[in-house]
Amino acid sequence: MRAFFRGSIRRAQRQRKECTRRAVTAVLVAVALPVLLGFAALTLDVAQIYNVREDLQNSADSAALAAASAYITDPMLQIRLGYGGGAAFDDTTAFGITEVNRVAARNQSFGMTSTAIDSADVRFGWIDLASGTSPLVTGGDYDAANAVQVTVRRDENENGAVSLFFAPIFGVNTAEVTASAVAVLDDRFQGYNLNDGTAEVWPVTVSKTIYQQELVGGSDSWQVDTNGTPTSGSDGVREINLYPYVSVPGNFGLLNIGIGSSSASGLSDQFEYGVTPDQMTDEIGSSTISFYDDTGASITHDIGGTPGLKASLETAMDTRVGQVVAFLLHDQVSGNGSNSTYRTTGMVFARVMDVRLKGASSSRGVWLQPVAYAGAGVVTNKNAPSSNGMVGLVMLAR
């Protein structure tokens, strides 16, 4: 009997302890529940803010890259060449803003099918390419401009602040989110990879001295219409006329790049389809023609050729009218005639405007209009010198 009572007492004690524990647990849960809900709200809303910021960063990145493409337009080219000023830079920035708006219309963020970007948040200026933390400097010399900073916002004034799910429990209904990107034209041109390049390389070399003279003193007789077709007229960018040239022989030449001789058939193919990577490899040992090594020291290439152009090449060259091609520059010629050797030191890009190699000598010519080029195939290097914005790559700086 005593054992029965002792067992009953122990069971009652255990039950009281369990009830006490349940009560304490209930109190703790009641106290902790708002905190737990707060953490849940914080986790979900922070995740949403993070996702929105990722969307805005993508928008800022793409918009900055699009805006920086303004640095390879004709107005900016006029500035680089020394005969464009404030009006040309206004045209440059206007093109950049148009590109920003075009890209922004395609970029989504949470709850929005497009993300508007205020023109005040698009800043054109200059950064030091050698510094990863160089601030964007606005104003100053127009020809120094190489970078664009774009800021994208979700706030009460632009695109609307981000609505939160759980934070309103604590009186916070929205969050403001921003993202920024800087894109730059890196014009430290090292070389050109024919395997990747989209501009065909012509087997032509031009005296570097004469080329620079033509840039500032040549004729301006051609322009490109809205369809991209060259027509007669002035557009503010001077042309280079390859033929005929009445100055010292050797200023312009045909090159035997990987074909052994200046045969008409081999040259015709190269004018129509471009020098092939294999032909460049046969000539210089690589499909990438480099003009500076990784330390910034200059590299030259001696390539055989012959002065002048051949009338038989007109048909092949004419297939490239309206298109951008690349050709070489040289600073020295040795030998003469078909035994000429050109020391090539660089590469430039131009649009073929007109080809006339037959008929009266007064009407003959091959007119090329220089362009700033930032397409595939360009190789840059931090130690290569600036190409003055003529050749480079548009890329994100940060």
C-alpha cells in the first residue's frame, strides 16, 4: 500500500514538472515569436532586395557598355582627329544616352518590365586606365573622354521603390535600391587576332607619315547614308586615297602576306575575303599580328610587296564598298619594285567608300574613311600605348 502511494506521488510530481516545462515553453514561444517572425521577414525581404539589386546591376552594366560605344562614333572620331569640339561631344553623349534608353527598355527588375535611367545618372568623362580605383573625371579636354558611369535606381523618384512583404509589420513598407557601373574604351591596342576578327585584313600598307597627314589634310568627299551606303558628300571625317599617289614611291604598297608573290588571283581573294589566319601565320608565325609585346616594347614585321595597286583588283575591292577593313602602316621601305620590303608598325581600320582603278587617271582612286574600331579580334594590353581612341575594346571597368 505504501509502495502504491509512493508511486502515485512520483507520478504527480512528474506531471507537475511536465506542466511547468510546457508552461515555460509556451511563454518562451510567445516571447520569441515576434523575433522569429522578424527574422523571417528580414530574410525574405533582404533576399528580395538582393535580387532586385542584381537586376539593377545587370541593367547598369549593359547600359554603361552601350553608352561607352559612343566613343567609337564619327563625332568622337572628329574630336580625336582634332577637328571636332563641343558640338561633336554633344553629339557623342546624345548617342550614348540614346543607347542607354534603348538598353534600359529591355532590362527588367522585380515587378517591372523595363528599368528607366535618368539622363542625369549617365556621366561621361575620363578615368585612368592604369588605376582600378580612378574616379570618373568630367569636363576638361573632350578628346580625353573614355568612360561612362551609369547609375540605376529603384526609389520614389525613379522606377518606384521596392515593395516589401513582411517588413510592413514593423512599419517599413519599401526599400530604395541602386546599382552603378563604369564602362570604358580601353584603347591600349596591342594587336589583332585574325581568328576572331570581324573586320577583314587587306594586303595593303600605307606610310604612317602620309596616313597621319591625310587624316588632317585629306579630302572630305564621302559620307554614309541612313542605309549605310557610301555616297558623295561631306560628313566631317576625311578620307585616305590609296591610288594614285604622286608622292615618293613606296608610300602605298601591296603586300605578299602568305602568298609568296603579288599574283593577281591571290591578291583578289585577299581583297574580297581578307587575309586568312593561315596566311598570316605563314608570314609572321602567328595568326595574331602584334605591334607591342607584353612589356610594351614595339614589334615590327618586315613583309615583302610591291608599290602601287593593280587595276585588275578593282572587282574584288569593290565587293567591300561600305564595309570596314583593316590595313597596315609602315615606317620604312627597302628595295624597289616587286622586291620592296615594308617594315610594318601598326594597323588601322577604315570603311571602303569608293573604288575606281580604271578609266581616266584623274578619276581613279580608292577612298577609305578612317573609323574607330572596337570589334572582335582586338587585343589590348595594359602596357601598350594609347591608340588615341582609334582602336580598342569597350569593357566594364568596375
